[in-house]
Amino acid sequence: MLARKASETMLQDWADLMASHLSVEGDAALLAEAMALAQHLDPHLFDTLYHALALAAPVAVPLTADGSMAARLGNLERLQHYSLTGP
């Protein structure tokens, strides 16, 4: 939500949240990368969490059915037989 609604203050907002000593499950660096992708590419953070994880995993093959996302990131494999808009 920070990336979509407060992109100009997102990084400082995130730093403030991390400074609050809340417990974070998972890797904070992965979440930060997902936030950067969301800010740069304008999808929902939920979508970019998947992409950030897939891009960070050395043996993963990142896949998407979203043609525009595949074109924007460039290093995602496009699922040719699936479409977000139907057949």
C-alpha cells in the first residue's frame, strides 16, 4: 500500500516501520525489494512479493501469465497457455 499510495515517502515510511522494532516474518530485504518493484512497476505489492522472491531464488524460474509484467521485468518466463483476460 505504501508503494501505491505514498510512493514519494515510501522508503522513509518503511525505515520508520523497521525502527519500531516490530517482529517481521521472513526476510526484510526481500520485502524491501518487492516495495522497490512495486514503486517502479506499479503493480500491487502482493504481486511484487512473488516476483521479488522468484528473482532472488537462484534455482527458481520466475513465471507469470501477465504479459505486461513479463515485458516490464524482462527476466520472467511468460506462461504462453494462460491469460489473465481469458482465452
